[in-house]
Amino acid sequence: MKKGSTIRIAILDLYEGHPNQGMRCLREIIKQWAVYSNSNVVFDEFEVRLNQEFPDLSYDMYISSGGPGSPMESEGQAWDTGYFTWLEQVEQWNNNPANPNKKFVFFICHSFQLVSRYYGIGDISKRKSTAFGVFPVHVTLEGQKDPVFAGLNDPFYVVDSRDWQVTLPDFNKLKMIGAEILCIEKYRPHVPYAQAIMGVRFNEYMVGTQFHPEADAEGMSMYLQTEEKKKTVVENYGFEKWQNMVEQLNDPEKIMYTYAHLLPNFFNEAARHLQQQLVVS
């Protein structure tokens, strides 16, 4: 970035005050990227669901977090309405040719599901059981060409934690809005369930994943080893599954590889755009 330029990032916190590792991870990954890219970065946090706080359009990038609960039942609630008012304002800014410095947005898990509902790109339903752990995700042909997925393997490994899912893509709607599916859930021919859509580029400036690209080994390990979570995993999946999750967190080719690539790629893409605009101006 041009010397003296500052990149402003807004984090929309959708955790509704629930204990989580997501916000810590987002703070850490932004700080690490700022050092790695030698960028001047400031970021602010907005409590969306409890306080109905929303960022204005002075930010360069927006990260919308995961969160608890149903992405369907909040429709019509004040915070939900405010959230999509904010999103529409960002869309209007980006669609205006008079605004060369576009706003980049990344949606994570619950936010991804909300925006999938907004655009109507697929079926949103309650899972038969909670998806929780480290899982492989397959990259589509479109994902292989997308700069946010640069350097990722096929499959690559992600932290998944959700009770709801987006499945059964509406390809007509995707085509209509210019969206592309970037990655999908591991194919499981032995079970009669539809594959989840795990990543989508909604448009040139907005992308999202149904998993947690911000999750790091430290946070997940701490979370898995809490008495409550360990008990839940062991009761539902068995001790061997819990042990396998902990071991996979220490594999540098899995979670930490995704952590080191996906969101940093998003930041890099947005920063390149900002740099180009600075050069032009």
C-alpha cells in the first residue's frame, strides 16, 4: 500500500454475546496480516444482534462473523432488517460507477446462511445432527480460478460448526445474480443427504463460506478440550472421534494451512484493488 495509507476493516459481530473463539481469531488474523503485508490497518467491531450496531461506508473491508441460532427465524427482527439495510447500502455503493474504491465483504457461517437466504441461492434447512469438527471440502472448477482460494488443495480442510445448512443450489438464481459456487461439502454416497454448499462468490466484491476460515488450532483445541464440549463430542461421536479432531488440529497441512491462506487471500485481493485506485487517483 502507498505509504501513509490506512486500510479500515469493520467486523460485524453476530455472536449475540455467546462465548466463542471466532472474534478472537478474526482479531488475530487481521493483526497478523497487517504485519505480514506491511500495511497500516485499523479495525472496529460492531455488535449487530444485541445492540443493532452497523458500520458506515467509510471502511474498505467488512468481515461478517458466524453466530448461533437459525438463519431463518430472525427474518423480520430489527437487527436482521438493519443487517440487510447495511448490505443493500454496500451493494448500491459498489454498483455506482462514480465510486471506484469498492467495498469488499466476507461472510462467515451464520452470515453466509443469512446472505444465502437474502439472495435465494439454495435451500436452507436444519441439519439432522450438528456438524462439528475438521472436515475435507472440495474445490469446484470456479473455486480453482478464484483468487480467494489461491494455493488451497483439493480437498482442503476446514473447521465446521453448524446446525443449519445451505444445500440444493438454485443455479438459475446463481446465474441471475452472477454468483459462483467455490467449494462443496465432501461427497458422501453412503448417506441420503444433499451436499452442503460450502463457499460462494456472490459477486465481484462479496464472498462467503459456510465454514470458519478464521479458526486456528489454538482456539479449536481450547474449545474441544473444555469439559462441556468434550463431553458433547464423546457422547455423540465417541472418544476416538474427539481424539482424531484434536490430532488433526496439529497437522500443518490442514486447519492452519486454510487459516494461512483463505482470509489472507481475501485481504490481499481487496488491498490490490485499493492500491490500484490510489495509483489511478
